[in-house]
Amino acid sequence: MLRKPLLSLLNNERFSFAEQRQTKNGSLLALSTRRDILTGHSMQYEELVNPRVLDQPTYNPGKPIEQVASDRGIDLQGIVKLASNENPFGPSPKALEAAIEALQAIRLYPEGSGIRLKEKIAGVRGLDSEEIVLGNGSNEIIELLGHAFLRPGDEVVCGSLSFVVYRLVALLFGASPVEVAMPDYRHDLDGMLEAITEKTRLVFVASPNNPTGVANSSEDLIRFAKRLPQHVIFGFDEAYSEYLDNPPDLLPLIREGRKIVCMRTFSKIYGLAGLRIGYGYGSPEVAALLHRVRQPFNANSVAQAAACAALEDRDHLTRCRLANQEGMRQWEVACANLGLPYVPSQANFILIKTGNGEGVFEALQDEGIIARSLGGSLEDYLRITIGTPEQNSLAIAKLAEVMKAEAN
């Protein structure tokens, strides 16, 4: 059998890079390397990268305080950040003390299994340690679910106004996000059930939901979980559940054998956002699978120590919840006085309809107030974290000034 000389083959424009990628015998790298040597072609990273990466959206966390201060010419101490749903009162003093103590041993790797923290979580939440997986924030648990269960062509069902990371993780693993409308700012659970197909592998619900702040009832969530087909895993995001007086409890359904993975974080009411620590829990079987795909030492030692201490300080958690409720009322009264519609929230932030959300966002930054603009179908809204009473008063006064200027 006659074969074309290698150089002729490599220089044949019809033998495209895309066609090389499709060869089944691994010839892509060999052909590309030989072509580089023979023709002097320098391959670019875009030719080597997994094609999905080029289409992968990135998460925009917003500008840090230091950059806003520098860009606006404002003293750093004059900046009030109400953009990322952090606890304005900070962590428990006990958590800070534990973190400082843990710093003395940071030359050592963290305890890789997180035994002490998992035991602490288990004691507080009524779980077994083998049902728990620690994460670098609860975001990592979302990604671990993608690693473990998503393949190209699968579908992930989520709300249209839900946390963007659900969609980012779906796309990262070649799955298709299927968005279900949220006309009343909460998850349409019946609509989500109708959206499930044989391709659906994961369905995500957060309650309270970010960025709208609206929670579904415990009864509706339990009914939803019971109606899910066996081939679908329910990712229940409880990031803001500690702000609820009576959060839903899906653990009995997990113990019945329902395919549910719940996720919690220490970044919100516990005030440990800078340490990135969270956890997921489900059956021992699903926890074991998630352990297979997580990185070693994914939860650092300082975060583990601080989280253990934070769990012990129930008084601090209660004070923060009550203070958040007071702050929420402060904002609700202000919105009523300013004539601004808002979405009643059960989390630690409020979604306010300002009109021209991006413009109001920029004007507030000029005044040293960092809020969160959202874009898309929420382009007329701002999401504002509930701050301390003083922070709330200052932000409300500045918002009133900006809205007056917008009206003129």
C-alpha cells in the first residue's frame, strides 16, 4: 500500500487540526509534534486546550475593597462592602482564637480526613462522620458532584435565577444546564420535575435561594425530593439555612435511601469566608464516591480549627441571626420610604429593584458603598448584603441620594 510522504501529509491543508483531533490511534500529538519540527510551526495553547475550556464562562466575584478605594480615590476605611453576603459581625471570637492557635503549626499538612471537624459537625447536626465530605467552601462540593456524576451530554436542572456556579459546573463537565423559570423568585419545584428527562443527572435547589433570598417550604421540598426519579441526584444547597428559624431537614430522606446531597458552608453566618471551608453530606455511599474525586488536603488546617470552634459557639450564631433580622427590617422600612420594590428575603441580603441596576451600582461605588449588580433578567435590581446597623444606615442614606439623582 502506497503512503504519502509524511511532510506532504503534514502540509496538506485539508488534513485539518480538527480532523487530527478525531483520530483514534493517538496520532494527533505525534503528527502535530512532527509538523512543528519539520515546518517550524509554533503551537498555541488554544490548539492544545480541552475545547470546552474556550467556551467556559468565568465567575466574576466583583472588585475587592482595595481596588474600589484606589479607583474612586476613597480612603480604605470609608468603604462599606455589602456585596458578597458575608457576616458583617465576623466570626466567633472562639473561632478566631482557634485559628490563631492553628497558625502555629502551619508547617504541617492539615489532617487529610478532617476527622475532628467531621465529628464536630456530626455531633451538632445529628449526622455520622462517614456521611460527611469536607470542601474548600461548599462550592467545591458542587464541583465534586460534577466530577463524580456528570458526563458530556448529561443535563443539570436548576432555577433561572439561581446560583451561577450550578451552570458553570455543568458546562465544565460537558453537561447542559436546563434552566426553569422562577416567576415568583423562588424555585418552581413542579416545573423542575417537568424539566427532568432521562438525560438529567443533577438537580440543584437552594433554599433560601441566592440571589433572590426566597425559600421554599419544608413541605414542598420534601415532596419534591420524594418525587425525583432514581437516576437523578438532588443537590440541596443550604448555604443560608442558618438564617432560617426552622430550616428544612432532608436527613430522614437520605436515611431512607433517597439520592440527596446537602451542602453547607462556614462562609455566611459563621463568618469564615476568607478561610474557604464547607461540607456536603449524604449517604455513606455517595460520600465515599465524592472522597474519590476530591483533592488531598482540600480543607486547610486553620479553616478546620476555626470551623470546629465556630460550631461550639451557638450564642454567637444566634446573635448574628437576630441581628440580621433587625437589619433586614431596617432595609425593608427604607425601601418602603424610598418607594423601591424589593423581594422579601429569608437570607442575609435583600434584592431591591432600583431600575438601571448597573448605573446605581456604579454611583454607589462612587460613594464608597459596594453592592452587587446582577444583569440579565435582574438588570434592574441590586443585591445588598445586610450589614451592621451603622453600615445599613450609611448605605441607605447613600442609596437615597443616588435614587434622587437618578430621578432628576
